Amino acid sequence: MHRLSVAWLMGLLCLACGWAGAPQLQARAAILVDAETGQVLYAKNPHKKLPPASLTKIMTAIVVLERCDLDEIVKASEHAVNTKPSSMNLRVGEEVKVRDLLYALMLRSANDAAVALAEYTSGSVEAFAKLMNEKARELGAKNTHFVNPHGLHAPQHLSTAYDLALITRYAMENETFREIVKTPYYIVERSVNQDDLWMVNKAKFLQEYAYAEGVKTGYTNPAGFCFAGSALRDGRRQITVVLNSPQREADTITLMEHGFNDWERTELPAGAVMGTAYVPNGEPEKASLRLTESLVWLAPKAQQARYHWAVQVQPLSAPLRAGESAGWLVVYRDEKPILKAPLVVAEDVARRLSLPTPIGGIVAAGLMMGIVSWRLRTRRQRRARLYRRPVRGWYPNR
């Protein structure tokens, strides 16, 4: 994932919560996240621990996709078959490919498929839940604890809107996952129950919103109606989570429209020259500075003037090679830094030849004069010896 720090996400969360233009929702907890940057655009009780119901299956699918081949064959156990519905009506010993179980998991929300996949992947539901929790920690979902792969209610089986958005954002980076959750229906291949082949996607969001990509419905009595959604519009993907909402589709669409219509994306591309820095002993004295990676952020359209950026340069000394570290480009909201990216020297900078100091100049001049004086004296001495030397073979008349 073009990935940013959790601290940056938390900082932008405060911005989202405080913006006056935020929509009103019926959900007990909700969040809207820009998928590219991870920036939080809206949040309501984002860290409140609540039962996630079948939104759990997003993590189940990712763990399976990262550990299993889609064409591997899973044999359904009695434990899987006896799992409380929703189900795909597996039979004991029935053999189904991982691919088909994943479609049943995400479209029909089949709990028996969840258990069959968990047992096949790690040997037991308990061992699979451990893998789920390890992955949650890896993604920064610190307030999440899974005890099963399907989301049927258990007192310790809890997550938050924020954590589920992190998990969904990560899942949507997987091409196979994206393909599964946007599919309206799928015909599975199975070895026994040939009367139950059609898996229809329960997500009404796919039909009710033009830019919808999925992702997952959820419901239990304690959890209420839940939904994790993804939508793509004009190249921008947004992730939403609503928990315990009597109108989960309406809340999801409201959030999506808020993000697409009221927030604007700004990008400073990698390689862009963002200014110059003074190099006191350099030739030339100024070095161009460029970004090593793109900086992207979103801001409410009505508040764009509150965002600006500035160059922070570290002390530089020649010689410098192109690509050497030179400082940071920092993006501010008002006077608060919210994002930064490294800057490097854009081209080589040679060291300038230093002029002599006054004392050094005097010493150098004295040495030069001494050398000149010595050479002149030596030359005069040679001439004098030449004039005193007798000329052989010639004598005057006597």
C-alpha cells in the first residue's frame, strides 16, 4: 500500500471530526477514508469498540488469499457444516475449491464457508483467529480482537470503524479480493449439493450507487446493520465503514458523496523541483532541490487556503552528489505540520576553490618575493663568474 504513518492518519482524523461541513448519519459509528493516502475525511466514534458482525469476513478473506491457492480443494468438516447460517449449505465431506468458498463467503456471507476455509488454512478456528489478530496488529488495527472467522456474536469479538477501514483499505489493494466483492452473482462449483450453486451478492450498495465496488454487509442483533464500502470515481477510491446503522446504504452513500464532492485532492509529484538551497562553498552556490516521492493530500474545497507547504533545508557543504539528502518539504494546515517528504539535491555541486586569507596572502606574497629575489641573485652571480673566466686559445700581442 502507497503507505503513510498511523500518526499522520490520526492527525487528519482530528481535522475530519472538527470540520463544520460534515454530514449527519444514523450510524452509531462511522468513518470515511481516502484509500490512496489513508487520510480520514470524516469520523464518528471511530475508536468505539463494537461487534463487527460479518465485516469480520473481510479479514478472513485476506488471510486465506495470502496463504492459499485459489484452486486448492477444501473438504467440509462436520464443524463447518453445523455452523449457524447464513450458509451455502455445505455437506459433510463435500469438496469445494478455495475460490468458490471465497465467493460464497463474501457474496452470500456463508458462515459454513468461513469455518471450512479457516480449518483448511490453519487447522482450527482458534488457530485461524490467531492469524487474523496477527494481521490486524500488522495493519495497525490495535482495537480489534477476533475469535472466529465469520462474525457471529461473541463477547470478546470486537472492532472499531477505524480499524475496519484500515482492514478494508488493505483488502482492496488485492486484485482478487476486488474482483470478488464487486461481483453481483457467482455460480460455484461443488461436489455434492448441485441444487445450491448461485451466490448472490447481498450488498445493495452495488445497485444503489453508480461508483460502488462492494464490499461487505453485516448483521447480528447486538451489532445491528453494518457495512464496509468502497467506491471509485475519477480515479479516487474511498473506503467507508458504518456500524449499527438503521440505514446503512443511505449512510454509506452520504459519506461517499461528501468525500467526492466536498474534498479536493492536491499532489506534488515525485521528481518535482521545489526550490533551491544555498551551498556556501559550492560552485554554483545554489542547488536545486527535488522531491523523492509524491506528496498527496485532500482538503475541504472551502478551506484550501489554509493549506500550504514550505522547504526545510539542512546545512549543506560541497561537494554534493545528485540524490544526496537535503531536507524536507513540509505541508501545513494553518501552522500545524501534517505531512512531509524528503528532498534531495537535484544535480552535482562542486567545491569552489577558496581564495587565500589576508595572512595567508601575505605569507604567500613573501614567499613569492623571496623566490624571485633568490632567482635574480643567482642569475647575477652566474653572469659575474662568466665575465671573470679567461678565454682559452687567444692571447694579445706581446
